[in-house]
Amino acid sequence: LMKANAIKNYRAAWNLFREVHHAGTPVFHRKRIEQSYQTSCMYASKLAIPNIQNGSVRIINSRQVQLPKLGRLRFKGIPPKIFNRMDSIRIGTTTISMDATGRYYVAMQLASEQPFADKVSNETATAIGIDLNTDNFLTDSEGNIVANPRYYRSVSGKLAKAQRKLSRRARRAKQEHRPLRDAKNYQKQRNVVATIQRKIANRRKNFLHLVSTTLIKNHDLVVAEELRSKNMLRNHALAMSISDVGWR
């Protein structure tokens, strides 16, 4: 199944290149710490109704998942109230990935005849406009200001110190003619740096979800200016602030 998914992705990349001409020529993945692979959920019998518990990829209970080749694995868990409503859900492509800190994640494509989320029924009949900036995260048309938390700048000193230590250990391993993958002290420090960066990303992502959810629940129309962050990052004087605020 993993080989079949790799072939499917390879063909899809070439088709995208031929049809769109913006994706670039397909290349092999570079060697890196992060690892991932995809597998498809296969159902043995056409007579049985496909659900999350009778395929090659299946959720056994609220804390265990069955994956091809890997077998039964424990995961953080699904709240029982949600798990009991998942009988009619089918599993499609499943992606297993590992981040730079060694944490594993399972992402599943799910399908169901019933909607996954309940429709929000409280219509507010209100509209709001928001202006994004770097001094404050945003200012809305009602005069409310959301402060910029600056998650990266708050720990930039700690991160810089950890990265300097990582650089020294890489230099020492190179002088001793040892590959970095076998240098234990380097790998320990690399994990420290990756953990700091993961915490920054998670804090920023949580903040953005809270702000966007609040705007959506309290207004029927949210208007924001179109900002091309990729072009704005070319300004070296503002690149760090723009990346830290997370407009994209």
C-alpha cells in the first residue's frame, strides 16, 4: 500500500506539472529529520458497510489505532462522546509522520454521509473589518485592538543560546570526523532546539485559532485586506516581525 501511494503521488505530481506549470518539476524528497508515509484504507468485503472499525486502517477504541505493517498503536485518545458518533465514518488515505522532535502523528482523510460539525445557528447580522499590522496583531472597525504576543521574540534569546550550543557540537563532531547522525550530544541538542521551535509554532497556532474562532462566532461577515506575506518577507527589516505575527 505504501508503494502504491508513492506511485500515485508521483503520477499526480507530473500531471500537476503538465496541467498547471506552476508546481515545478517533481523531485525526490531531501533527506531530513522529519519522516512520513501514506497508506490507503482497504475494506475486505463489499457486503459490510465500511466504517472506522472494519478496514485495514481502523480505530479499535478511543485510545488504540490499527495501522498496516505497524500493528496496534496507542495514541492520545478521542473523547468518548465523539468516538460513539463515528460509526458511519469511512477512512481514506492515512498519513503517518514524525516531526523533528520525534513525535508521531496520524492524519486521516474521513468521509461520512452526516456532517462532521453542527451548523452554527446563531446569526448575528453584524459585519466587521480587521486591519492587520505588526505593532498590534489586529485592529477592528469597532476600535478593538488585539495585542501582538510576539511568541518568537519572547524566547529568541533562549533559542539563540541553544542554537549556538548546537553549532559548537556540530563543529566538534566534524573535527572528530563523526557523522552528525551518530553524534549523541549533537542529536540531544538538536532535539532541544526543535522542541523550542515546536512550542513557538504551537503557541502561535493556538492564538490564531482562538482569535479567528471568536471573530467567526460573533460576526456573520469578516472583511480583511489581502496581504501577500511572501512578497512582504523580502523586506529584511520587517521579515522577522511578519513571520512572528503569523498573518499567513
